[in-house]
Amino acid sequence: MKRSYLVKVKIVVIFSLTLLVYFSLADYLLNKQSYEWYAYELTIMRATTLMLLNVYFLALAIIIKISVFKKGYLLLIIFGIVAWNVSHFDSVLDLNLLSNMSDDFLEIVLFVSTSIVAPGLLILIAYYIKKFTSKFEGSFIGKYHLHEGLFGLILVGLSILFFAFRTYLLQFDVFSKEYKIYLAIVMILLYFFLFFGGFFILRDFDDIIHLKFVKKLPTSQEKPKQNVSIYNSMTRENISFFKRSKLYLFPIGILLTGFSFSMVIYSTKFIPKDVLSPGETINLGYLLSFLAGAIIGYDWVRVFKQFYPNQYEEIESKIIEFQNIEV
């Protein structure tokens, strides 16, 4: 009875969100013909549509099977890359091959492909946790391993270099026009470096504040096997690492991921230029990407529970076992 009720609730949620997204897209495309491209009203409609799509795909990521979502995610990302390149080359080469209808179609594809990125990152993080948490003492380099916190700091360091490189490229108009694709690649890599840097730093924050970055392993210690269960890496000393945070934060983190990614990708097409300049919007988007990753990293246990509830029960059972031993 309860299972049947949950299925009905999921169907109602997906159907309601589908209607909201449909009417939002239809309203945007209809008003697109009446407003200038960067008009305040049209920008708000565009931003609303993008965020509704983010919520829609987040709901899908939680409701449907992960394997199904992964396939859809890959397909939509490929379509998005193709659509961006078609639109870019048509504009750069001044081909004027796209009709209003085909232009609208490409824009919808771009909306969809960029909006699915944030929920896709959440799925990727959940998979990483399942695959590598049992080896979070891993990342072996000879007799040494790197703590996740150090890896996060390295990513932040790389992001600083990429930010400087992006700033340098912006001095040349060619990278804002004909060679925009190279600037886009740098900007996207910068975003992911900051996001995952924030995730690893907050997930391993306790080791960072205790300055635990690199550890030499005993020569007899072997690498953990690939199929080792996640709870096998738990000890009394690191039990706090596996406990859920008191604050339910990861939904805020993933919505902030979608918001920040849209700021970086769309700039003044997402935030009205009367509110922030293009540069301010993109830079704020980068800052929020780090914050989004950090929030998800802080609440990583709840992310794992959401997507792998059965494996999470192993963690919970192990925590209870340690607590009973201590008592």
C-alpha cells in the first residue's frame, strides 16, 4: 500500500513539473519575439525556465533508476554540444542558415543540456562515494597517499591558474568570437575544478584543519580491493566522518550548482545586465560553484543515502556497532 502511494506521488510530481516546464518554455518562446534579447523581462523568463529545468532533472535523478538517468544524461550532453557548435559556427561564419524555428529548437536543446549538468554531478558524486570511500585512505603514489582535502586544495590551485589563463584570453577579441570554443573549454574546466575542489575540501575538512595531507603507508599495507564494501574503511577514530550532518543541506547545494552553472554559461542571459555586469555574473558564478561543492561535500553522507540506501544501511549498522562497543 505504501509503495503504491509513493509511486503515485512520484508520478504526480513528475507530471506537475513537466507541465510547469512546458508552460514556462512556451511563455519564454512566445515573448522572445516581443522583447530585445537582453531585456530585463526576457532574462527573468529565461532564468525561471532554466531553474525549473534544474528542479525537474533533480527530481528525475532522485525518482528514476540511476542507470536510466545516466543514459539520458549522456545523450542530452552530446545533443547540447552539437547544438552549441551548430549555433556558434552559424553565427561566426555568418551563414544565416537557421530559421526562427530551428533557432528556438537549438536553444531548447541548450537549455535542457545545461540544466541536467547539476543533477548529473550529484549522480557522479554519489557514484564516487560508493566506489572510492572504502579507499578514502587511498590515492596511492608509491608508499604514500593523498588525503582528499589535499586533492581539493590542488584543484583550487589549478582553478586559480585557469582563472588567470581565462583573464589573459579575454584580452583578445578572437577568443570571444571565432575561437570562443577554446574559451568555453577553459571556463567549464575552471568551473569543475572549483566545484570539486570545494567538495573534497569540505568532505575532508577535519583532516585539513589537522594538517593531514600526506601519509606514508606501512610497506606491508596493500591497496584496498575494488569491491571492498564502503563500511570496511570505518574505524572508531574516523566514525565521525561517516555520520550524517545535522543540517539537511545537499538539496541547497545542488540547486546552487544549477544556479551557478547557469550564471557561468549564460551570464547576462541569466542575470539581467542591469543587476550585474557580465564579468561580475560569471565571477560570482565561480564563487558560488565552490560554495555549492562545499555544501554537498559537507552533507555527503546524506547524498549517499539518497542514491544507495541499502549500502548506507551498512554504514548505519557499523556506527551502531561501534557505539554499542563504546558503551
